[in-house]
Amino acid sequence: MKPKRMSDARLIPDEVMDSLRRIAVRAVEEDGY
């Protein structure tokens, strides 16, 4: 079984991706970058 990163990414709901992006943005803002 070869790992398919693209297919795995497609299985992730857009809502989850958006939430992860928001968390990342908040972390960056808190760090002051």
C-alpha cells in the first residue's frame, strides 16, 4: 500500500481545513510574525 497524500487530503472536510488555518493564523499573530 503506497501512501496517497493527495487522496488523504481530499478526504479532509473543508470545515476542518478552515479551522486548522484559523488556528495557524492565530498562532502566528500571537507570535508576532
